[in-house]
Amino acid sequence: MLRFPCYPLLILFLCCSALNRVSAQKINLPVAVRQLITQQCNVCNQLPAGQDSVVSRYFHQCHAALDSGNLDDGFKYASTITAITDSNSLAPRTLTVKFLKAKILYYKDFYKEALSEYLKLTAVPALDINIQANIYPNIGEIYLEQRQFNTSLAYFNLIQQRFFHLYEPVVARKILNNTGVCLLHMARFKEAEEKFEKSIAIAAELKDTTALVNSFLNTALLYDQQVRQKEAWSYLQRALALAKKASDLKIRSKVYLNFAIVEERTGHFQSALAYRKEYEQLEAQIANRDKIWELAEQEKKIAIQQQEYKLQLLRQENKLRAAELTRRRWQRNTFFVLSLFFLSCAGLIFFAYRQTQKRNRIIAEQNDKLELLNETKDQLFSIVAHDLRSPVNHLKINLSYLKDTLARNKIREATALSENIEKISDNTYALLNNLLYWSLGQTGQLSLHPEPHDANRVIAQVVYDFNAGAALKRITIINEVPAGMTFLADLNTVKIIFRNIIDNAIKYTHPSGTITISGQTNGNGCEITVQDTGIGMDEKIIQAIYKRDTKRIQQDTAGSRSTGLGLWLVKAMTEKNGGALRITGSVGAGTTIVVCLPANKHYEGTESTHPGR
């Protein structure tokens, strides 16, 4: 028997069969639930309007909208009722409205919001048993969609213990199938096989081809997981045989697509081509059908809009005729007076306009200068707080250790800690000096002096300042920058750049991690790469560095929160030196920062607007 990997081919069907419902707009409620809604509706029962006449009207409009498939209007009426009634009310009709609201959220695929509403309802002891029976399958399906298989299975088991006798065969089959999917993911194959067999039996009795195809594919995946390829292939063949006769074009196209992939992987390219042609033809039919439905709906809307437009034109014509008569009547009486008035005021208005324009221009210039000064001040305060936080924290830690060693009279360790404190103090002083340079640059008082510098030597100086902090976390810093490689930039600002990068690498790297610094020349440029084995960062945080107006909070390995100001300073200083910055990384896989600096005066760097490129 031919062996083939079924799992990647059938995972799509597993996901589809997990919820196993058509994404239709009309909500199919059980007869018992519909009867309950009708009993609670004063309009349907032709009862006189009481004090809650507005709620009664909205309740009727809500379930009427759901019956017609208009979920948006149904949700609007349900939300209005919950807004104007007591949120803590346990009245039966109020609970029914909350149930309908949650049901709409579920059908609109807002699973998180629907789950929240469902769980609130399940906590109400007085909730009608038919509504409970309708809620729990949805909760199990949502947890299954979220791949929380243990939780989902618990709900499906609860359903089969308490409510299974209330369900019609269609719903019972879906519950059994979803239970089997949970068990399959939990590798409880024997139990999953039993559930799938029961689901297949009900689907066969109902002659539900789509359900049978889904169940056959799930069973094929079950056997493939157990390396029972012969049985898996048999169920795949049965699914294909049913799909050829199915009226559901989508399920047929998916089966043909999967068989095309199977035949391609097993080397049967001629058969694969035939299956793929069938798949493409079905997809074309589906697209044409959807377009026809869409066009019909659009034509209906256009016809209604045209009728409304005609009515609006008639109303506007009547209003225009009345307005025209009024205008002509008043025109004769007011024209002469208005002419004299406007002529006399024209000169005054022109003079006032010129004066106002002049004042506005002066005020705008002053506002621009004030905004620039305020922004520079705010950025300076933020960066001072950010850059000083790390060395002050290191000083705090070392002073604590020093106090402990002196208390235990360990002179040698105290001496070593004193040296570390001295180094950190020097580093803090250097940071303050560098921030002074940055503030001068922001206010236009700093002039950069680009000179050729040895990259290896500069990196070694910066790394030396951070050896104490790295040693506290047992982090190894490796300097692999080639000797003799030079860059053309201002030395002070370059040190600011690499201090921030290496400081961030230490903060976001776990103990016993590694920070590797390498370099290479690229044409007229010099690229220095700092790569760590830390916690990394996602794409949103990387983008936040390139958009100064975006705030992104991230915690380092010690739980301290950072705003990305340090890397934004790195970007600004790199670009002031005519270079560019590239950042790549992913959560849990470390971060790589590439600083591109000129190697000579002819360097043309790229803009730092596309991180990772």
C-alpha cells in the first residue's frame, strides 16, 4: 500500500469540521428556543403595550431581523435593549436578549466577545434549559477553534451528559464529530474513532453528504496519525466518491485539491493534473455563483435606491420652487440696501483681513518654535530617565553586594565590587556627557566631526564599560570586528550608538547568554552587527522604533519596562552620521541590529525606514 503524509493535506478539513457550520447569516435556532422567544414577545402575542413598550418593540424587531437573516439590525436592537435595561436583571426576556446578542457575535465570528457573553449566561442558575443546551455546543466549538482541546472536550462531555437528549440528529452528529476532533488532537485515538463512527452513522442516516465527507477525512487523519495508511487511504477514497456526487461545490473543490496534492507527492502527476483541473473548474463555478448572487443583491439595492432618489428629487423640487418664490420676493426689497452695506464694509473687511493674516503668521511662527522647544525638552527628559536607569540600577545592585560583603568582612570581594562600582560610575558620567551632546544636537548647537576610526578599537572600548553589567548576568560579549576596519563618523555619537545597543542586548538577554559583535565592509560602507540570544522583539515593536509617535512597551529579563527610546536615539545618531539602521528579530529568537556607517566620503546609505530589509 502506498504511504503518504496525510496530516498536512487534511489539516484544512480538520479545521473546517471542527466548527462544521456554514458561515451563513441566518441563525438556525431549535424549535424550543423559537417557541420561548415567541412566548416572551408581546407583539407576537398581541398583548397591550405596558411600561416597557419600547423594550417590547425592540425585542420583536430583534428576533424578526434574525429570522430574515439581518444580523446587523438584530445586533443593533439587542444592544439597545441591554443599554436601556438593568444589566444585572435576571428577567427571562432580558436573559433571552443577552443570549441572542451572544449568538449574533458567534455567527459574525467574534468568538472572544461571544465566549465572554456565553460564560456570563452559564453562571445564571435560572437560565432556561433549552437556551443552555444551545449555548454549550457553541462554547465547546469556540474553545476548539482556539485549540484549547482539554477545555473544549470538557464542555462536549458535559453536553453529552446533560443535554444530549434535547438535540436533533443534525446537532448530535456535530457534537460527536467535534468531540472526536478534540480526542484526536489529544492522541486518544480509540475514543476518537468511536465518536467518528457514531458521527458517520448519523450523517449516513441523514444522508448529509457534506458531513460524511468531513467525517471521512477526519477518520482518515485519525488512521494516518496511527500510521495505518491502508485504512487512511480507504477513507480518503470514500470521501472522494461522495464528493463527486455532492451538491456542495466547496467541499468537492477541497477534496479534489487534497487529492491533487496527494498524487503530486506520490509521483502520480497525470492523476494529480486531472484532480487539479477539477478543483480549478469548481473554484471558477463558486466564484461565478458568488458574483451572480452579489450582482442580484446589488441590483435589488440599486432599484430601491433609485426609488428613494426619485422621491428625494420630488421633495427637493418642491422645496426649490418655494425657496425661489421667497427669494424673488425678498430680492427686490433687499438688493439696494445690501449693495450699500457691502460696499461700505468691503474696505473695513479687507483692512481687518490683512491685519489678521499678519498676526496669524507671526503667531504660527512663534507656535512652531515653541512646539520645537517643548518637543526637544520632553525628549531630553525622557532619554535622560531612560539612559540613566540602567547604570543606576547596576550601582544599586553592586552597592547592595558591597554592603553584604563588608558586613561579612570579605575584603577581597569588597575591593572587587568597589572597582565595579567605580567603572559603572565612570560609565554613568560618560552617559551624561553623551546626553549633553545629544541635547546640543537637538537644539542645533552640536557640530559633528567625522573622522576615520578603527571599528575594533571603538567597540572594545564600549564593551569594556559594560563588562561589569554583563558579568552580573554571566553574559559573554564576543568582539569579532576585524582589526583594521575603519568608519568615517563622529566618535562621541558612535559611542552613544553602541552603548545603547549593547546595554539593550544585556538587558534583554537571559543569564548565560551570548552577545556577538561582528563587522564587514560593504562597498563604501562599514556594517557593524550586534547579535544577541535574548528574548527578541516582534514586528510591531520594531516598527515603533521607526515611528517616533508610536509607543511600545516591552519588559526585559528582569521585568523592567522599556519604551524603545534608546533604540530611537541610536537611529537618530546613526542618521546624523550619514548612516542607516536595520533591525531584525523575532520573539524568543534574539535580535540582530546592523549599524551602517560611511567608510569614506562617497558612501550613500539607505534610509532607516524599512527594518529588516
